[in-house]
Amino acid sequence: MDTTRHEDAALGTAAPIVPACVAIIMDGNGRWASARGLPVAEGHREGTRALRRTVEAAIDAGISSLVVYAFSTENWSRPSDEVETLMEILSETIDRELPDLARQGVRTRFMGRRDRVPGWLREKMDALEALTAELDTLDLWIAFDYGGRAELVHAARRLVVDGVSADAVDEDALAERLYAPELPEVDLLVRTSGELRISNFLLWEAAYAELVFTDTLWPDFGEDDLQAAIAEYAHRARRFGGR
């Protein structure tokens, strides 16, 4: 796909047709299941199939980094059986979906807290990261036990622990201490299910992201939806605070 830029000086800085880094808030699994009279767990499982479709579509589109919001710091407040199911589904995804994506060159990395994740699951996460560390077709970042505010607190604490003086604290110093310093700034952030908020996701990294909201529930999301979001992004001018 052509990734040249639209040129329109009257609109400001032109965006590349294909964003390099896309983030997705995968919302609507529960409503998808409820509409079909199914347990919520089935909505989450169908969501893993949507993830695979979307990653493959991102590869085809020429996207280099994809960040997905899988489990937030606030999700711990859900019923314990649902939380346990979400842990099991991540494990199933690591076993069944992500190895196939690795064969397509997808490097998987997790961002967020790991101290509250069960040990057996943390071992699987670490093993997958090690297995895919040299792959470079697409970087898939899975935000798990992640919250944007918690990430900024984490970075601030690191500044203190590292003994950084107040005069030396700047954007670069803080960015180097985020959960995933290698993650590029987000160009396009998509939220499914019709909700119009970012829900504490990538507060730093998505500071200048273009936001696209779609009514499609996450389990129904696929290549056409991703292409529609990219098309909307491509027609926007990114001014980054300028004129």
C-alpha cells in the first residue's frame, strides 16, 4: 500500500496515508455475547479471533506497531470468575493464536504491571516475548494489567529511584521510564462499540493521536473496519499544536 503523504498546506501537517502505530481499545465483548444469549466468556473468546484478524489486516496494511488494550488496572474490580476467565483466555491466546502470528513475523510484547498476574501466566508471557524477540514484520503490544495513570506514576517513581534531579526532569527522561520506552507515539487510536472515551489508555503515548470511534463491537471487528479507520485518519491534518 502507498504510504506517501497527502499534501495540503492549507490544512496543516499532512498525515501519512497509513499510520505507523495504531492502538485499539477492544470494547464490546460483553454486549456481543449478551445480544446472542451467550456467556460473557464467549464474547471474550470471540474477541481473540477478532484480534488475530486485525493483526493480519494490520500487516497487510503496512502498519508497523499495533497496541491493544486487553486488561486494564480497573478490570480487577470485575467479578472474580470473569477475571479468572480473562486470565485463562489470555493463556489460550498465547497457546493458539499468537504462535501462528509469530510465523507471520509478529513480535509480541506485553506492557503493564506483571506483579499481579498469576505466576504460571507470567511465565507464558515471558516465554512468548523471548520466542518472538527477533521478529520484525509487526510489533504487537498487548496492554495487560495496564492503566495510563499507573504508568505515569511508575515513571515518576523511577525518576526518584534513579536520583534524577528536578532540573533534569524533562519529557525524554520520563518517556524513558514508561512501561514500554520503545513503543512509538501512537498515530491512530481506535475504540470499538460506540463508546466515546479513552478509558485511561496510553495517556502519554497517544497525546497527539487521531481518534476514531466505531459502533462495531470488538468481536465483529475486522479488515474492513481497520481500513475504514485508516481512511479516516488519512484525510486528517495533524498540526501537533501548530496552525
